[in-house]
Amino acid sequence: MMQLYPAHAAEALEFNKVSDLLKHKCRTDAAKQRVASLRFHTHIDHMQRELLQTNEFKSILQSADHFPNDFTRNIQKELKLLSITGGVLGGEQLYSIHQLAINMRDILVWFKKNNELFPQLRSLSERINYEKDIPRIISEVVDEHGVVRDTASKELMSIRSELGKIRYEVRRVFESTLRKLSKQGYLADISESFLNNRRTAAVLAEYKRIVKGILHGESDTQKTVFIEPEETIELNNEIFSLERAETKEVHRILMQATATLSVYHPQLEDYYLVSGIYDFIRAKALLALDMNANMPHISPHPGIQLIKACHPLLYLHNKQNNKPVVPLNITLDRQQRILIISGPNAGGKTVSMKTVGLLQLMAQAGLLIPADENSEIGVFKQLMIQIGDTQSIEHELSTYSAHLRDMKYFMDFANGKTLFFIDELGSGSDPDLGGAFAEAIVEELAAKNAIGIITTHYLNLKVMAGKVRGIFNGAMAFDEEKLEPLYKLTIGKPGSSYTFAIAQRSGLSPKVIERAKQLTQREHFKLDKMLHQTEQQTVRLNDKEKSLDKLIKENERMQKRFEELTDKEKIKQQHDTLRLQNAVKKEELDYLRDTERKFKQIIQDWKKTENKQEVINAAENVLFRKKLIQSNAAAAKKADKNYEVVGSVPQIGDLVRNKENHQVGTLTEIRDKRAIVQIGKIPFNVTLGEWIVVRKRAVKK
């Protein structure tokens, strides 16, 4: 288990608030007990397993499927009674155990249906031995309301049958008596009542000696008395006797059922344990969905790489108020071990630090974290924090003395597997001495290879990044014009405290501000001014980068559109070429069909006519036409090789190709639907519609 310093470190990082949110997601007492006993694992296998379990349940919740962990009752008392010799479970208690067994059956069936899909969740119930006799034994004894069935024993059935008959007889006799007393005018307005489990007639007080029976009581006004008529006394006594017999038999049946079930006590304990675990995992998955949390990669080595991380409580608060959260990107590893965060007050330094600490605790407790799934979380053995006022009245320690006490613990026990957080290191003392001590402390922590984050306003800590290996700077961005923090952590450079800018914007006298600048050490003010200017240049540069990114995206969009248009034009050209080729092929096919028809006619004419020469001449004409078409086809093939179809409307100066004989020439003149086409040195007066625009194909090298 992770060692925490001080003892309230988890509360200081607000892990208790996350635990409270998780507890409210639990439906069972068993799951709530698990929340109360959450531990921070230091074994990667435990972390990995619990995170995978939660991630699998999260995927189930995001699907349309329903995981049937619906049993939510606390039956620890029932299970304890089941383990005690001579213990007796009531009807409702037995039915609760019936529900538990049926729920476990449904879970096992669900895993069979979703074979191999959720291995981590499945592993929790792999060793469960479902006993179908458990629900059978219980259902034979009690119904869904926990009432012992008439059929539970022959004796009980006989008793209840007799009870039914006598109760019917009591009702008949009693109602007959009431009618008689009513006619005699002895009854009060309410006519009847129940006292001492007996049905009584409400008789006017002045007639109480006339009506025979047992007096059970009287009204507050003493004007009405309640008498059990003597006609029903003996019958009621029989009912009372039978009810006692019924109670005794029911108790015997329940005791016997409890004894029969007691042999299954270990299995039922397993059912209840696993049911609580599934409810606990369900609660973690529900919380993850609320926080937009994901499972990070887990590394056995100490280190943190957070991508688009958010403080979970801040995320939920802003989500409720429809406000965005500025995500955090940060890496702490062997090369960059200690991050020094600087910047103005209320700029988000402490929130950024707490975000890292809280997400680390969540991950090591098996909770998904609100960060990109490509984030990576390492395993730390220790977590140390120093946040807020540590003044101790009990031990008579000032804030700074308590601060130094904590720093002593850090330096005594920190190592390469320690994650630490220090808020405003060196504060509470003389600025020069405090800064010197702070620098020495950071050097010592760096020498111990500890990993952590420090927030500060000290300039000497800001410049350590260039001197001490493993230390690097981070700055909280600030908009000086609007005098507003941007809550954005920029890695790689220190930040200005904006002391004078904030004072000036706050309306402080210029004279006072100027005097303060004069009193400030020249080098200190010069460095802070430089940081100030650098940070504002960065803010402006970020704005320009955003504008540039927008222009680049627009350019990419237009380029993609241009490529789409180009592709469409190429397709159109290919289509025109294919259409022209298809037209040629169709022309050949039509010719062949026509030739076949003509030759058939020639053969018929040859047989019929005596002038054979005319038939021979007709055949020669058909053969000559075939040669013409073959010639045109050869010309088309040559034209396709040397020219590609453009497909636009012919203009003067365009290369054009004849659609029939495929000759290529230059269009020199257009006269309405006629045109002059120069083929070689000879101009031809042609019909414009018979020509299509082409261009020479590029020669492949």
C-alpha cells in the first residue's frame, strides 16, 4: 500500500470528495464498505486488474446490454443466522436468499451469452459454483412475498383448511347475531370492532347486561361497550387454538428449511461477496462516465504522462454550469523529474498540481481518470504533500517552522519512487533566506531522484532549470490586457508573477507602484520583466498559431476540394473517351448486323435473278463499306493513342477530331452550325456537330 505523508494527504488532494461521489453510486452496503476501505495499490497487477474491471463495466454501461447485478439487499444478518446451528430464517429472509441465488444464476448465464468478451469481470465469478437446489428448496416453502405456502407440509395444509372453515362459520354466526341485535336496537352507530384479536359487537352501554357474551372494553365516552357474543366464543377459541398450531408448524417448516440451506452457506457467502464486488465496480464505472474518465496505460516505473487531463471535481462543477475546463498536458519522468510552476496568484498553479496528485491517487486506487486514454500512469510507493497552512498550535510551530518540519521529512525519506507536491516552497520566511533554503531543498530532492511539482514565486527557483539536471519550468498563462488568468500550463519556461501589472490594473497609485519598482532589486525586477515580456509574447504567439492553424485547415480543405474537382474532370474525360469508343463499337456492330442482312438478301437475289452481274456489284458495295469501317476503326485507335478527349465546347484554335473518320485538324472558323477545319494544308467546310475537342497526349519518357 502507498505510504502517505502527512496522514491527511489524500484529503488535502480532495480524494475524500471523489470517494463520497463514488459512495453515492453504490446500491449495496457491501459496495459502500469497499469504498470506505479503498487502498492505493503499489503492485501493478492489482492496479491493472481493477482498472480493467472498471473499464469493462464502463463499456457494458455504454452498450444497450444490461448486466444483471440487480441484488441490492443487505443479508449479512441472514447469512450469519444460516451459519448458526438452530438458527431460523423468516419467510422474507428466505426469499431474499432466493433472490440472491437467482441473481447469481443470471450473472453466470450472462457471461455464457457474452463468451470471452469481458475476461476481467468474468474472472470474479469463474470459481462460483451455482447450486440450483437453493432456489428450489426456498420456493417450495415460501412464495414471492415470503409467506409460507400451504403446500409446505401436509399438516400445515390441514390446519389452514380447518381454519378456513371455522372462520367462515364465525363470520356467518357473528353476522346473524349482529342482525338480531340491530333489530332489537342494542347496537351503537359503529356496530362492530376488533379488540384483543376478537370480533366484537359495539353495544350501547345501557344494554350491556342484556347482551350475553364476554366484555372486552368500552369507548372513551363510556357510551359504547364491546362484547364478544356468546354464540361465537367457542368458535373463536377454536380459531385461536388452530392459529397457534399454524404458527408452530410454520416455525418448524422454516427451521427445517434453514437447516437444509445451511449446508450451502459457503456458496451463499460467495454469491453475496461477488454481488457486492460487481456493484462496487458498477459504481466506479458510473462515476467514470460522469467524469468522462478513461483507462490510462500503466507503467511499472515511477512517472506520469497526462494528456488532456482535468481535475475531476472541477470538471463536474463546470459541466453542471456549462463551462469548459482547460485540459492539462504534463510529463514527469526520469529526465524531467521536478516541475517548477510559476505565475500569478489565482492563476491555477495549485489546481494544476492537485490535478496531477489526485489523478495519481485515483489510478492507484483502481479508478479511471479524466484524461486521454493515451495517458500513462506509473506506480509510486510514496506520496508526500505540503499544501496550505501547516501551522501547528498544538506543537507551538509557526507556519514556516511546520513547513521546514515537512521538508525535513521529505529529504529524509524521499527516493526514486516518491511523488511529492509542494505549494509555495519557502513561503513564510525572509524572502532572501527563504529562497536560499528553497533552492537547497530542491537540489536535495533532485539528488534523491524524487519526482514532483513545486509552485513558487521565487526567481532563483525559476532559473534552476538551466543549472540542475532533471528540473524544468512551467508557467501559468495570463492575459495582461484583460487581467485574467488563462488557466493554461505552458511547459518549458518560467512565468511572471505580474505583480506590478496586477497592481496597476487594480487602481493602485502610479506613484506607489513606481516607488515599489525603485525599491525592488534591479536584477530581480529586470528578470521578472523579462519573464513578463516573454510570457506575453507566448500568449500572442499562441493566438497567431491558432489563426495560422485555422488558415492551414482552410487551405487543406480547399486543396482537397480542388483535388476532388480535378478527379471529377479526369473521370469526365475518361467517360467521354469511353463513350466515343463505345459509339465506334456500336457502329461496327450495327454494320455487321446490316451486312449480314444484306448478304442474306444478296444470296436470295442470286438464286432468283438471271442478271448475276448486278448481284456481284451489290456484294462488292457491301465489302467496300466494310473496308471503310475497318479503316475508320484503325484511325480511331491511332487517334486514341495520340489524343485525349477534352469534351468542352469547340472554340476557334482548338484541335478537333471527326467523330466518324477520326481525322484531326485545327478549327479556324465557326459559321453558325458550320465550321472550317484545317487538316494539314487543306481547309474543309464541315458540320460543327460532327467534331469533338481533343488535345495531344503527353509523351511518356
